[in-house]
Amino acid sequence: MPNAYLPREWVHARSVEIGDNALTDQASLQRLLRDHRRLTKWLEENAENLTGPSGGVTVYLFGVVARMFDLAGGRLRKATWEQVREAEKRVGASAGSLLPYDEGFADRVRAIEGRAQPHILDEAIYSLFEREPEEEEAQLDDAEAVKIFFLLWVATEVLDGNWKPGNQVALETEYSFVPISELEDGEAGDSGEE
């Protein structure tokens, strides 16, 4: 059973902060990649069949996801191989109903109940499929982005299963999709911090 959810507004704000402050967060991201070496190794192995910059994008985005758990406080244990394999099976069981990738992909993902941290997954969808890349960023093709999304989904399941939340962020028990336009317009509410 997944934990209660980090609020969508909080997830988006942290994602933007991490992206805007890449140099400041670099040490934390490197520490998290080292601390969660088993999961990082699994991601690197599975990203080997991705082309071009996609493997690096996968590891970086995993670092961002791990950093969100880190910033939310609480305790984040290291994953076991058994946990990684179990999460792979859970996500893999849903993959068939989500593919092929088309304009309904995100809606089909959002309809799956019981996903760990669905707002983090919404942010991954936004980052991989909806956001316009910066000038210096390479455009991922849809097939690569889908592969990266599934890898991040498995990683999020594993991290959530090993996370004991603290009380730094007010968590939510109900999921509802919040479009990014509402977050950027400030219509979605507060940051969720207490």
C-alpha cells in the first residue's frame, strides 16, 4: 500500500527549484544516487538500450525524484533487489493497457489506481512529454520518453515503499489531477508545507 501523497503543488515547486538550482542541488543529487546505488544500477542497466542522451536523462530524473523524497523529510531506506523486481512486476502489469503511446497515454496512466506518489508521476509526464525543452536540451523521441517514464515509475514505487514520511509536508490521501497551467497560474493552492 503506497504512502499518502506529496501534494501536486509541492512536487511541481520542488521540481522547478531543483531544475533552476542544478548546481546547488548537485551534491545532494550525487549523494542520493550513491545512497541508492542498487536502484541507480538497475536504472543504468535498463537505460543501456536507450539512445543518445536518454540514459543520462533517466539517471538525472531519478535523482530529482529521490531528491523530492529527501526534501519531504522522514526516513528513506535503501532498496533491496526483491523490492525492485516486485515494483517492476507491478508496473509491467499495467504497461500493456497503456501502450501504444498516443495523446491518451497520460490519461490512461492517471486512471490506474494505487500508484505510488501519483503527483510525482504527473510531474514526470509533464517533464517528458508536455514541457518544451530548453535550448540546450535534446528533444527525446516519444518511444524513448515512454521507456524513461516506466523506469521512473518503477523507481518511484520502490522509493515510496522505502519511505517513512516525516511531518515537514502535509500529505494528501485523495488523488486528483491538477493541470500544470493551474500550478503555474497559482490557482492550485498553497505549497503543502506546514
